[in-house]
Amino acid sequence: MTPMKDKVVLVTGASSGLGAETAKLLSRQGATVFGIGRDSDRLAAVFTEVERGSYVSVDVTSAQGCRDAVEECVTRWAGLDVLINVAGGHRMRRTETMTDEDWADDLAVNLTGPFSLCRAALPHLLERGGNIVNVASIAGVEGQAYSAGYCAAKHGLIGLTRALAVEYTADRLRVNAVCPGGMLTPQIEQFSPPENPNFDLIMRTASPRGMMAPLDVAQVIAFLASDAAAAVHGAVYRVDNGKGAG
């Protein structure tokens, strides 16, 4: 099955976790994958499993870096069909101890970076009738303790998704978001709550079915990126292993 054959897909955060699984899955489905991430060594390891594609080390908090990455993708692969914004970061902090820099960092990687990439990619996606998949979080649809900056950014990313979906309703462009729950990724392995946390509050975000594999979420992203989701526009998909069912 090659539902992504002849599609050029830019995946951010492709050096590990969900971004890496998404890049490899789309490659298996026939896509040409252009991956970006901060760690070039990890990108190189991931792309040993990508049949057709290339990668570049980029910090998504740099607007110029985002513009350059999109242009490199378009130049190298003669166009762009799909942008998948996976890159993000979550550090738990008590709100009263957050610095201005902490707040700015949360928004830079989780919201401003995806915006910069969307802005740079839009002319190319409009030309090809492409689509955007933004990876938000269940923190974008509910509150989480010790996560004020992260929640604000992910709520903002859902707002960005919906705003673009409305703005480009009359165009050949689709924009959707995925909101994952807890996944077994390197980020969760680095879980570091603040001092003396209330674990009852933290565990409110957990699914009774436990953690998901990144591939579980990557498969939903791949569906939204494909022509099988041609009628899906402006949607916000919770992929949370049943956490939000109750």
C-alpha cells in the first residue's frame, strides 16, 4: 500500500519519538520525506530507514531557519505537498517560578515554530493542493498541572489550525490537528516534575489504558496527510487511548 506515493512531505521533529515514527511510516507508504530536527546524528540514524528523502538540522524557533528549510525542501524535491509540525517540548514548572524566558521558550518551540513553518510552506501547499497536520496535545484541549506555558502554546496551535482552516476554506488546502495523549517517547523518559509535586494532579492526564506507542499516533497523522482524508478540514483529532472518553 502506497497512499503517499508521489507526495513530498516535510516532517519536523523527525530526529526522535513521534516525528521519527511519522517519517518512517510515510516513507513506507511511498512518500518522499524531508525531515528537520536539531540533532543531525539522530536524523541520520532515522533516515537509514527512509527510502527516499533528505534531512537538515534546523531549530524551529528560528523563523529564518524555518524559511530556509522549506525552500531547501522545495528546491531539492521540486515541491511540497504536506507539512507535518511534530516538533515540540514540554517542561513542567510551577507557574509562580516561571521566568520570562521559560514562557518565551514554551511558546517559541510549540507555537511560533509551527506558525513560521506554516507561513513559509503555504504558497507551495496552495500551489499543489496540499495539507498541514499540526501535532498539538491533549494539553491543547484541557488543562494540565505545572504546564501553563505548554498548555497555552498547544491551545494556541489548535487556534492556529482552525484559523487557517477557515481562512483557506475556498482554496485547495486542508489543515487539521492531532492531539496525542501520553506516548512512550524519549521526552516522557525525561519526565521531571517540579519539586514536591501533587501527583494526583499530574495523573489526571493519564489514560486508564496506559501509554501509547508513537506509531499509534503516527498512523492517524498519516491518514490525515493522505488523500483518504480529502473531506477532513479544520478537524482536531484526540488520540489519547480513551483518556477523554469519560
